Amino acid sequence: MSFLSNARDKTIKLFFQRNDFIKKFGEIENVDIDTQENIATIVILLHGETEPTTLYAHYYFEDGEQGTEMVISKVDCERELINVIAAWWFKGHTIKKALPKGAGLFAKILF
């Protein structure tokens, strides 16, 4: 893996690991990135649970008022209840976060 793809993946991982919206639901144990499909696999131990749950977050980048934003447009999960709630919620919402200026430019160049 090249230096640029390593840096890109680390930037995306940090986005998910530091995302306050996701952290509201539990502790993130691991994040893996599939840049070919623009999917982040997030292993999270949900509050009150004893076994981790795996989420599949579909993301893309867009230009926003604050620069380049990373947008989560869909979340899938093997747990049916979470999958149904996520599908319902993401019909009318996305999760957006502006990337730091350098990371935003970097993401635009690579994607």
C-alpha cells in the first residue's frame, strides 16, 4: 500500500473514530476502510451490550460551505433492528462533517 493510500485511509478512519454522532451509541473498537466501494466497516460496542456490532457506513465527499465534507449517506448492519432504524433515518438525513482544510484538499485529489 502506498504512502498516499495509507494517509487517505487514516484520514477516513479518524473521521469515524472522532465522530460524535457515532460515539453517542457506543465505543468504536475498530474501523476498516474499503476505498474502492467507499464503505467503512465499523466495529462498535454499543452501550449496554456485551458483544460488538458491525456497521457498514457508505460515504462520499462533497464541497460544502466549510470546504470538503465527508458525508455518510447510508448505514447497513446485520442486526435487523439497527438495519431497519438506520434505513428509516437515512431516508431523510445524512451525517456530514467538514474535513480539516489540508485533509479536504487531500481527499479531493485522491477521490
